[in-house]
Amino acid sequence: MTSSPLKSVPVKHATYWQLTRRLTLILLSVWFLATFGVIFFARELSGVSLFGWPFSFYMAAQGLTLIYVILVAVYAWGMRHLDKTFNGVDTNGQ
């Protein structure tokens, strides 16, 4: 018995969106933890010096910006990978 192509499309569609939501949730969690962690622990981090500046200042000025750029790059790479894996699946839900 063979599987109908019409039945496999909703399964692929659901899997695609499940993986998309998982990637988004993981990256949003990293974003929140990095941002909240630096702000919440700023006093403790100011005791550590990096290039002559307090670590909390460095992370707020430079480090978090780099983390955000890395998160965008990981999201773009992950979505490109998902799009290639699920090539031909209608991702608009129509």
C-alpha cells in the first residue's frame, strides 16, 4: 500500500511549522537570557574587567550586539536549511 501524496503534504506542513516554531523559541530564549542576564547581573559583572572596561559595560555596548547578529545569522541559516529540507511544501497554510 502506497501513501497518497495528498496525505503526506499536511504531515510535512505540520512538521515544517513545528520545526520553525522550535527554532524561533530556542533563539528567543537565548535572546531573552542573554539580555536579561547582563542587565540582572550587571553589578556582579562590573567586577570583571575586559580590555580595561567593566564586563557589564562591554557586554551592553558590544557583546550583546554581537550575540544578536549571531542569532539573526543562525535563524537565517536554520530557515534556509528547513526550506531546502521541505522543498515544495506550501508553507503559507493554504
